[in-house]
Amino acid sequence: MRLSALLILPFLLLGGDDAAAQSSSEDVIDAGRERLNENQQAQAEIDQLHEETRSLTERYQQMLTVVDDLAVYNAILARQIRRQEEEMATLERSIVNAAVIERQVLPLLTRMLEDLEDLIATDMPFLLDERERRVEHLWELIDAPGVSNAEKTRRVFQAFQIEQDYGNTIETYRGRIEHDGRTFSVDFLRIGRVSLTYRTPGGDAYGYWNSDLQEWVSITSAQRQRQIEMGVRMARQEMAPELITLPVINAGEPQ
């Protein structure tokens, strides 16, 4: 019995050493696993930091691009603002000048209408009622508070243009004159502003306006009467234009 016990003891001792070695190995493995986990966690943290750093770098580059774009945009805005300030200054000067011109417009138009009245009064008496009414309407327009100065100016210049056109046109029209103490209907013939003649519809009387005498003068020459007839027909486009001789006669010249 004792011998058997002695033989068993080494095996027991040997079994105890194996258990201890096995426990130590497991500890080493566990420690390695723990370090591996720690290393993996540290690597994950490093990767995360790297990713965050890369993201921040990209955002920084983007912000630099935005800053550069803003600098360019601000420079453009600055130039635009300077131009707008220059334009504002120009507009302010224009407004001041416009105010000065505005105060000068009505006196100018008044003088122009006075000159127009004088022209009609001393001119040949063609379309006299029409021209005088035009001036009267312009005087009313000048005094109208609801009409802009621009419109008043346009209408006055239009009247002067009409008067200017009279000097470059030929026309015939029906009207009435007072001559030799009687009033009768006639056909007027106007050649620009150089000749104003008339004939009665029946062709029994002819005459012209003598600017020196400021009166109508009868025409008795048959040749001149024929020239007036031709002029009337040309003004009515009843015949082709051709050279005619009409009276532009000074006072005292025979008819």
C-alpha cells in the first residue's frame, strides 16, 4: 500500500505542473488578446483621427477657396459701387442742371411764341386763321398746369417746323379775301414763301399779295393769269410740274 502511494505521488506532482503551465499559457494568451484588442482600438482611434484630420484639411481647403472667391467678389462689388457712386454724382449734377433748365424753359417758349406771332403778322397772309389759331392754342398750352414742359416744348417746336415747311411746299386752297371794298371766295396759290396769288373760281379776277404794300393787288396781264392757272393745276397734281413765272412784284411794278 505504501509503495503504491509513493508511485502515485510523482504522477500527481506531474499533473499539478501541467495544470500550472496550462494556466500560465492561458494568461499569456489572454494578455495577448487584450493587447491585440487594445492595439486594434488604438488603430481604430488613429484611423478615426486620420479621417477627421483629412476631413478638416479638405474643409480648410474649401474655406480657402471660398475666401478667395469672396475676395474676388468683393473686389467686383467695390468697382461696381465706385461706378454707381460716379453715376449718382453725375445724376445729381444732371438733376441740378435739369432744375436750372426747367426754370428757363417757359421763358424761352414764351419768347419763341412771341417771335412766331410776329412772323405770322408780317408774313404773307396764307392760311392766316389756321396759323393764328395754332398760336392761340399754344399760349393756352403754356399756361396749362397739367402739361409737362417737355410736351409744351415739343408742341412749340412742332409749330416752328410747320412754319418752316411752308417755305418748301406748293399748295392751293379755297378761302376768302377782302379787296376793293368787297369780300369774295377765291382759290389761293402759294409757292413757298415767295408768292401768294389768287383767282376767282370763275376766272374773272386774279391778284397777288404785295408784301411791300401789305395788300392785295389785281393782276390784269393775261400771260400772268395763265401762269396762275398752270400753278393751280400743278398744285392739284392735275399736270406735271414745269417752269412757270409767277408775280413776286415790288411796289410800283406794273402788272
